[in-house]
Amino acid sequence: MAGLIAHEWIETRGGAERVLDNMVAEYSTADIACLWDDAPSRYPDNRVLQSWMSASPLRKNKALALPLMSATWRNWRADQNYDWVLASSYVFAHHAQFTTKTHSPLKFSYVHTPARYLWAPELDPRGRRAIARATSPLLRAIDRRAASADSYLAANSEFVRERILRSWNRDSRVIYPPVDVNRIMSVRDWTSEISEKETRLIEGLPQTFLLGASRFVEYKGLDIVIRAGERARLPVVIAGNGPLADKLRAQAETASVPVTIIQSPSDSLLYCLYQRALAYVFPPIEDFGIMPIEAMAAGCPVLVNTVGGTSESVTHGISGFQLDRFDGEDLIRAIDAASSLDRGAVQESARRFDSVLFRSELQSWVNHGLRGETSFEATQQSTRLGTGVLL
């Protein structure tokens, strides 16, 4: 059967790209469609189709491109008949139809989140911009109508499932995203896998430190991680990259505790940091949160928000702690308690999120639809996690 995977745009790194990697691995002969491709060597064995935006300046300015994305997906006509389309969507990829004059494919939409700038602007600064406020009412109507079309929906967490229900008035199956848990757990000490330069960097770090790692963007709350280190009187390591790098460096220079900024760490170095850290601090309200599970797979206790998808993956008092606030005495108590958690138990709690399980559940979901079975999002309960995951 001919299939196509639709993904918003392809980047060199990102959680959504890890999902796409696993989709492509599971459906290796499928074509891939995206608005533009910033990692052209990522899928050498697949035909990658790009929209008209790939040849325009809009690919460099997502804010300006956003109002045109829905129409681009909706009006994209296929150059061949596809039996199915699998959309990896966090903006408007689920609007894609890829129909021809004689054929309409069966559609599956894996939803990382309904577009946050439309449906949760309090969590996405883009939703507060003038152009977003002006276009949001129309785009919300279009988005709701596109989501109500005959298709199968899956959410990447219960948190997102609830947002889908509020935004689109549709239920969905929950399939947690893939994490390289087995790979991370397979190396006892990741210092054996890093370069000499990285080894010198690791050796120069404090023996005990709190770790914050993510993209350097506002909503990830890395400034909160630095303040948490100050509150706990512990050194802090910040790893990642992004537009707030200079702002974080300035904060690090004036902090009352040592703060080390590590830009663009390799995967091996990041896993080594997880293994060395006292705790991984992850403050944002996240749709799911892959990095906290990576930290858990490396045996690092995590401190996460009580709101959001991370509350579904972190078992309070076993793999880490869920906090309402990242200041005050609750934070200090959580850090003290994290230092005494069984790091072996922390690792074991991550196993249920391995990429092998994602691909198995993805295949099961798609096969249900291809067999012509009725939409089953709200009919059966999974016992995999004991959390009401919809099958």
C-alpha cells in the first residue's frame, strides 16, 4: 500500500523529528511531505516533497508563514494515489488531504498538540503577537473544521488529549512519543563515549550540580533553573542552544552560584551530564517532555511541573518529584529528597517509554484503520500504563 507521512517542517534536531524518525523507520517506503526541509540528508532513502514555501523567504520566518500554512496543506494535491496519510502535526499538518481527482486516502493524525499559539496562547508567545491575534479567530474555525474531518486521531499525552477535546471536540488515542531509553541505558558510563575535549569539560564541572537542558527559548524556563540553583546553593549546568543564549550567559555571570553554559552538546555528552547531575530540573508546562525521560533513563532524578505531560511520566517519589512552584521550601525539600532516590529505580521507570513500544502502538493504531474498523478512540482502555490510555 502506498503511504505518505506529512510533517510540518523538518529540522536538524527536535522531539517532533524523533517521532518522524520512528514513523519513517516503521513505514520505510512512505513518501514524506513537509512545508520545507532544513535537514535534506536526514531521509536519503525516501522521496521528500516540499511546498512552495521552501523556495520563499517564509521558511526563515515562521511567524509570517503561520497564517499561510493551513491553506498550503489544504490545497496540496498529490501527484499519485496514496492509500493512507500519516500526519505528524503540531501546527496544521493534520489539515493535509493529498487527494487526487479519483482518490482520497485514509488519514491518521498524530497530534503533538493543537497549535498552541491558537489554542493555548498563554503558553506560546507567538499567540500574543498582533498578527496572531488578528488571524486566530478565523484560523481556529478552520482548524476545528479540519480536525472534525473523517480521520483517526492520536495524542502524544493525556494532557494533549484533553486539549484536543476542548479545542476540537474530539476524543483521541494516546500514544506516548518515542525515547531512546534502551540505548541510553545500554551504556553504564557515558564518559566512555565522549571526545577528549568533552572529557576535559566534564572533568572541569563541579562534583555536584543541578542540570537544566533544553532549547534556549523562553517557555523552557532555564532562567528558573538558575534561580533554583541559587535558592538551593548548588552549582548549575545549562545545556542546549537557542536565541536566549546571550541572556542566559548574562544571568550566569551575575548568579550567586557557579553556572556553566554548554552550547549544542552531543547526545553522548548530554547523556553524560544526566548521569553526573544531582537532579534534572524541568520547569515548563510541556505537552509531553522527552528530555525528562532521557534523564530518567540515565538514572537522573527529575523535578517537573505538576501541570502538563511530564506529570504522566514522572512518578512522584520514585523517579523524581512534581512541583507546583520552583522556589521556596518545597523546591529545597525536593532537591534533598532527589539526592537519596534509588537511581536504578529511576532508570526502570523510563522503560515504558522506549521507542520500540511507540512503534508497536503506532502500527497497531494504523492497522486498525487500514482494516476498516470503526473509529475506536473512546471505546477501549489500555492497561499498559494504568492511566486510561485510549486504544
